[in-house]
Amino acid sequence: MSLLQVKQVSLSFNSKKLFKGKDLSKKVLNDISFAIEEGTCLGLIGTSGAGKSTLGKVILGIQRPQQGQVLFQGYDIYNADKATQQKIRRDLQVVFQDSYSAVNPRMTAERIISEPLENYEKLTITEQRKRIIELLERVGLSEKDLKKYPHQFSGGQLQRINIARAVALKPKLIVLDESVSSLDMVTQSLILELLNELKDDFGLSYLFITHDIKAAFLISDTLGVLEKGELIELYDSKDQFFSSKHPIVKRLRDSILAEHPRFRTLTTKANWVNTNRLSKQL
Amino acid sequence: MKSNEQNILNVRDLHVQVRTPEGLSTLVQNINFEMEKGKILGLVGESGSGKTITSMSILQLLDKKRMNIEGSITLHGRELNGLENKEMRKIRGKDIAFIMQNPMNAFTPVFTIGHQFVETIRTHSSLNKKQAKELAIDTMQSVNLPNPDKLLKSYPFQLSGGMLQRVMIAMAACLNPSVIIADEPTTALDLHNQLLVLRLLDKVRSRYGTSILLISHDLGVISEMADDVIVMQYGRIVESANVFDLFDHPEHEYTKKLLRTRPTLYSQKQPYTYML
Ligand SMILES: Nc1ncnc2c1ncn2[C@@H]1O[C@H](COP(=O)(O)OP(=O)(O)OP(=O)(O)O)[C@@H](O)[C@H]1O
Ligand SMILES: Nc1ncnc2c1ncn2[C@@H]1O[C@H](COP(=O)(O)OP(=O)(O)OP(=O)(O)O)[C@@H](O)[C@H]1O
Ligand SMILES: [Mg+2]
Ligand SMILES: [Mg+2]
């Protein structure tokens, strides 16, 4: 049995409101089906507004679709009993796209990370602190950061606090919505390494939503492309992605930026005159 | 110090400290750079190295009760550091536009996108409501936002992350400011929309001579856009160079590591020629 099965999910916003007899509803997800196996990562890319974050919310049980089912370990998450729901909530964690609104501004980093632990695990205070410091170090932060509040962190640091919080409970599936997108490459590879390790050692699974194709390749076993609410293609290898003939995929590939300034194509010559380039020294 | 009339913005000996219960703690120090007319200055660096603090100092958006900002920041020769908030408000958005790292924080949740966009334009220009709306729609179209009319009537939570980011970019670009500070402007965008946004920024630069401070962790964005690059680590500038020199002859250890760890799509096995 797959860890997660999404079956023919469709969702619209404002579906019930009719305006002057017209149906104003906006179909955001259209007949989506796929599965995620234990210990694997499904990467999800797609145009902005395609419905990726919405799909993530459907899987997390916080945005009920009008049609279809989401099965987690075989349980229909929108129709499970209380006890099952509570168990699912622990096994399903998320790191949202917007790291600031995901945390309580009045909690320290220590509280933010320990909150899920307190709910589920009975650890002594020293054990718990040790565990939190370990987690902070794994995401490139340190003991010094325990007592800081969200506004005292940089964007990327807060994102890493959220990642530490999500992995704290060793859940079964984590939805990562653009979670490493704003991290510099050195920090990003540290996080991807951590995620890959948890995947191999503990069989963690991920839904990895990103616009960064390179990051997606580094962690995903399967890569899906969502466009206008439809899952248009699924690939098992990089080569399949690169040989796809789908126009949307082609457009994505054609938008890959140069890897060295020598190959740049985007910038034009200035129209306002400035020929006299002074010696370049900052 | 180099005097150069092409320099729009000068940052000299910027030093920012924050008051903590344990005393003053330094966030950035010895920051020196200048932004030339029509040039793009890339800013890269480790997460937490002080990129956002540096840009917030230029905009004078740091909490002055908690932070000490020393040094000089001049725009067209005018000192900004210590300027009254009332004066600074006239400059922000008009002379120095900014694109925040976190699009959600840039909007007030209770007002529509249109209200916020049109108000921003009207505060800084003599356009009437109808003209402001026209301008908003035009710029939104240039960043590929679908149905701008409809979007203007939406509330922030009804837009996806990438849509909000593009609205913010449209807002920043539409008044042709002399400086744009763009803090990770394309992190929430798919590749195609990223390209369109970068094109818009380049258009503003080449047409109006806008100087852009482009903070990005994405070396692809830096490769395509930057003329010069500064690299930050632990609150300091550790390297600054012309973009070609930086990629070909990185000097600082962190820069070398950054270039080494960047994932590449080119593989020995399969060179993807369409990229060249
Ligand atoms: N609460 C809401 N009410 C109405 N429309 C919404 C709501 N949330 C999202 N939408 C719309 O649903 C569509 C999909 O949004 P979603 O956030 O899932 O996109 P996305 O693929 O995550 O995009 P991005 O890459 O920009 O984050 C968008 O057109 C958006 O405007
Ligand atoms: N309000 C604050 N009070 C105290 N410390 C702060 C505050 N804001 C930021 N810092 C600290 O200052 C340092 C620089 O933060 P800054 O936001 O400039 O980093 P950054 O380079 O933009 O990082 P990122 O790439 O993650 O966004 C960080 O170590 C951060 O913890
Ligand atoms: Mg999203
Ligand atoms: Mg930042």
C-alpha cells in the first residue's frame, strides 16, 4: 500500500456562489491522482498559480476538496475518526512557503521547535533541549539561537527553524512548499543532505514543491509538473524531463538561466548613454 | 572615496548594531559600496550574513529604538541615515523602490490589492485614480499576471505566493525609481515567470537608468543580470568584483565554496545544448 494516495481530486474556490446566474467558481485542481511511496520524494514543479500550494493543503487535510479522496496509510483523511486524525496529524508535517506567518511571533525558537514534541513525546527538559540543539545544528544554526524570537532571524534562518520543527517528530511525510528556495547554495545543500539522510535512514517521504529544477533533481525520485490545476506529466528520471515534448515543459526548459555570465542572454545594452565605464573597483 | 557623478547611491562605513539584554551586538560592519546609474549590483551571501539588514538600513526601515545605524548612506548626494521618517516616506517607493524578501508581509491583509497598488502610485505621483489604475494594469501585464482587473479586486490571501511577488515587483517598477532594492525577487517564481520578471527589471534599468541592488542566492540570476557583485559573510563584505572576475577567479573561500556547491544541469554525459 502506498503511504499516500491522491484519488481524482478536484477543487474550486467560491464554488457555491452564483453571481447573476453565472458560476463564478474557479477550478484550481482538476482530477488529480498520484501516489507517494514510503521513503520516496515526489518533486512538484509548475507555473506560479498552477495550484501547487493548494494541492499541498489538500494533502495536509486543511483544504477539503469538493471531489476525490486523499488516503494516508489507507485512511481517508477527510473521513477518519478523531483518534486516527490525531495520529495522521503527527505523521504529516509541513513547511509552508511563507515562513513568517507559519510561526507564532511571541514564541522563541526553542518553543517553536519543542511545541510538537511537548504534544506527543514525554521527554525530560534536559533531553528535550538536547534534542532541539541537535536539530538546530543539523540545519546550520546553533544553541545561541534557542532564545531568539522570529523577528530576530533572517528569512532563511526562520525557514530552517520551520524545517527543524517539521522533522522534530520524525513524521512519515513532510510537505515542503518552496522551503529551501531562499537559501544560499551552501546552506541549501546542507538541508537537502539532511532531508536525503532522513529519507534513507527513517523512510521519510516528501512532497517537495519548488520552482528550482536543480534542487528538485537533487532530492526527488519522481518529478511531476502541475499546470492550470492538472498534473500534466510525471517523470522518473532527469532524461525523461529533458526529452519531454510538452510545450509547457519546453517553455520551462527554455527559461533555465545561464550558469556563467559568459552565457547571459537576458540583459540588453543601456539606451541611456554611458560609454565611459570607470575602472571597476568597488 | 571615488567621486563619480554616475554614482546614485553611496554606502560608507555602514555599521549596524542591535541592543540585546547582553549588550550591543553587531549585525553588519564596514559595509562600503556604490550603485551606479543603470547598473545592477548583485548581492550574494550566506543565509543570515546581513543582506536584508543592509538593504533595510538603506531604506531606513530598521527599528531605531533597538538598532544603532552608523555610517553614511547618500542618494544623489543627500544623506539618508537619520532622516526623519516623514522625509523618508517620500523617498521610499518613489526614489528608492523595494521588493521585499517576503511578499506576504508587503501587503495589508484587509485591503484589496488594487487599493494598495493605486494608493502607492497616487501618493508618489500626480496621477488621478483612473490613470493610476491604468498604470497598475499595464505593469501587471508586463509580469504576466492574468486578468489584472480581477486581481486588483482580490485580497492578498486569494493570490498565490508567486502572484503576490509579481504584484510587488510591478508596484516597485511602475514609478521608474532611481534605485530598486530587490531582495530575493524571484524565489517564489517558476522559471518562466522568473524570466519575465528579470526582463522587466532589465527594461527599467536600460530605459530609465535605474540602479538595482539585486539580492539573490541564485547564481543563475546573478550570471544573467549583475554587472558587479558583492559577497557577504558574517556581517561583512568578503569580496567584491566584476561579475566575470567573480565567476572566473573567486578569491574568498566562501565564494569558492558557493561556486563549487552550485548544482549544475550540465553533465558530462549529456550536454543540454539548447541552454547556450
Ligand atoms: N483562498 C483562496 N481563494 C480564492 N482563490 C485562491 C485562494 N487560494 C488560492 N487561490 C487561487 O488558486 C490558484 C492556485 O493557487 P496556489 O497558491 O495553489 O498556486 P501555486 O501553484 O502554489 O503558485 P505559486 O508558485 O505562485 O506559489 C491561484 O489562481 C490563486 O489565485
Ligand atoms: N531584528 C533583529 N534583531 C536581532 N537580530 C537580527 C534582527 N534581524 C536580523 N537579525 C540577525 O542579523 C543577521 C543578519 O540578518 P539578515 O536578515 O540581514 O540576513 P540575510 O543575509 O538577509 O539572510 P537570508 O538570506 O537568510 O535572508 C542574522 O544573523 C539575524 O539573526
Ligand atoms: Mg505556492
Ligand atoms: Mg534576507
